[in-house]
Amino acid sequence: MQGGIQKLMSHGKNAVLQHIRLVNPVMRPLLFPRYESVAASSRMEEHGFESTTISDILKGKGKSADGSWLWCTTDDTVYEAVKSMTQHNVGALVVVKPGEQKSIAGIITERDYLRKIIVQGRSSKSTKVGDIMTEENKLITVKPDTKVLKAMQLMTDNRIRHIPVIDDKEMIGMVSIGDVVRAVVSEHRDELDRLNAYIHGGY
């Protein structure tokens, strides 16, 4: 045993590296667990963990999905906007200028209605959407290629539940915090499935 150690020491680093390369592959996880975990992590990343984008959510919702393409105009009354939200079971509407459906002017939400109409004692039938909406220059938006986790961070940090999706200055849809959470949960579930497959020899 001592002779073997002296031999390794006498040949220096190259002898040690050569010895490592000759280790039985079956024994490598036992001898080098950190090396194996790093390699496994690299393989996991190749499968696109945390790669879901807002575009993926919109594709899943489809153009006819509630909330994706609902809008009102700045000239509509708040009552009409809230009625539309109720009918379609959504919590927000994109606001556009009359005759300009692709150019977003702002957003109106249930929170706007509660804070700016109910609490202030204003009439929803005589107040225009444009008077209480969050204007376009104050909007927090995302692009189609924004990662879902980034969108979730924006929504939680700013305490908003709906976020418009803008592409080339045009409105292409809207996602809610519910959409984002479902996407994140689904992605993590897929990741767990991949890890289980890896553990059981599926990779």
C-alpha cells in the first residue's frame, strides 16, 4: 500500500489524473458525487428548464380564450366595462382609443372600479373608462419572449394581477397571474418528471 502511494507521489499530478481516469465508471458516483451532480445539472438545463415564455401561454390560451382579446374603449362607461368583465368572467380589460384596436391606451381592472368608483362614491354609468384607467405610459408590460418567471416577478413586485403583452408597440394579448402560476407549476412538474426519469435510468 505504501509503495503504491509513493509511486503516485513520485509521478506527480499526471499519475493521479491517470489513476482517476482508470476508475471503474460504476464507482465514479461514489468517489466523485459532486462531479456527477454538476453533470446531471448540465443535462437538466439542456432540456430547457425555466424556458417557458409568455408566447407559450398565449398559444395555450388561444385567441378565443377569455381575457386574451377582450377590450373596451376610452369612451365606454365604467358600467359597460364592468358588465363586460362580469359576462366574460375576467378581472381586467385592455383599453383602446375608439377605432384603434391595436394601439393600447391603458387597462381597467376590478381594482380600479373598487378604488376609483365605489370608494369615491362616483357613478359608473356617467364615468368614462378613460377617466379611471391606468394609462399606457404607466403600464407594466411584457413581450412574447419574456420568460414566465420574469413575468411573475414583475407582477408580484408591482402587486398587479394582469399584464398586457406588447409586440412592436401592438397589443397581442394579456395574461393573468393565474396563467403565469399555472405555467410555472406545469414547468416544475415537467422538471420533476425529468429528474425521476433520470434517477430511474430514463436518460
